[in-house]
Amino acid sequence: MNGRENLAKSLRAMKWYEWLMAAVMVLIAAYYMVLSLAHPGATENPGWLAVLNFISGVAGVFCVFLCAKGSVSNFAFGLVNTVVYIVYLAYWKIYGTMCLELFLYLPMGFVGWIHWARHRDRKRRENTRARRLNAWQNALVAAAVAAATVLYHAILVRVGGTVAWLDAATVAIGIVATALQTFRYREQYVWWLVTDVVAVAMYIAHFDPVYLTKKVIYLIMAVIGLLNWLRMSRENTSNE
């Protein structure tokens, strides 16, 4: 089965509520894109950035829909989303999350794509096999997140980053969640759930309707993804 067939099979597996959320994302992103282009100054974002927001919104939600199912195809959408999101974050000087996207999400997108493709589910070849952490590994991960948040906050304050605590928490959690995602651990979704709560708070504080909508969808899909990966890890009991 080639990549195109895998993608088609994964898209057919999407639920009605996922298509509904995708439609909401497209409509909101398209509205603000047209508004920014037709009436410069009507929104905080310039027209060219609104176009990138539209691309990021659509690519981002399809990435999380497919990732929640364990579909290898999620990485294609994720890499597009990462590239345009880096530009957005640089424009608004949200440096912590920008560095996370540039130096972690972007290269790890390629690493994760290769790793997932090499460990496909035996029955559903478009998906990867899920793994799980034990209790002491989870405790170690939580301690690392707390320490990294404090350290990165201090760095962001020095360089003049905005929403520093929220930005620092997003970075720390994102590093952990990305590592867990790359190596196919179900606990990634516990941390994606936390980081999506933080991200929603950040885009309420720094209001952007397109990214706020996207992050709310991410939050909903983190819950769905956690349930899916719990089921997948039970079906694949080997921890390799």
C-alpha cells in the first residue's frame, strides 16, 4: 500500500464530528483571510500572514485528526503546518514556541515519519503501533517538564519574549510530547492535552481567532487521541 492509498484510507476513517471541526476551521480561517486581504488593518494580522494562517489552520487540524488515529500520514500535514507557524510566531515575537517549532518539531517531523513508517500496525497498515511508559518513567518525565519550564522562562524574560510563562510551559511540554510521539508512546496525549490547555490560554491572552479555533480543536482531539491510543496500546501489548 503506497502513501496515497494510506492517506485515503485514513481520511475515510475520519468521524463526522472531525469533518465538522475541519469545516469550522476552514470557514473561520477563510473569513479572516479574506477580511485581512480586502480590508488591511481590519485585523491584527497583515494580509500575507492571514494567508499563512489559513494554510496553518487547515494543515494543523488534519495533522491532529490523523495523529489521533495513529496514521503515518499525519506527518505530511504536520510539516506544512510547522513551516508556516514558524513565520507567524517570528512575526509576533513568540520566541519560545518559535524555537520549539524550528529546532524540534521541524526536524523531528521527518524523524517521526520514518520511525512510524518502520513500525506499522500489523492489521491496519496505514497506522503505527502504540507503546506505553511505566510509572517511574512518567514521574521522571513530569519532573523534567517542571524544571525545563522554570529554566526556559528565565531565558525568555531576558530576550524580551511575550507571554513568557505560557510560552515556556508550551516549549517544555512540547519537547516531551514530541519525543513521546516520535517513539510512539501513548502518554504523548496526556502532555498534548496539557499543552493544548496552555496554548488556548495563550491565544486568549494574545487574541487570534484563527489560532484560538485551531488550538481548541487540538484540545478536543487530544482527548479523543488519548482514548484512541489507550485502545491501540492495549491491542499492541509488546513494549518492544
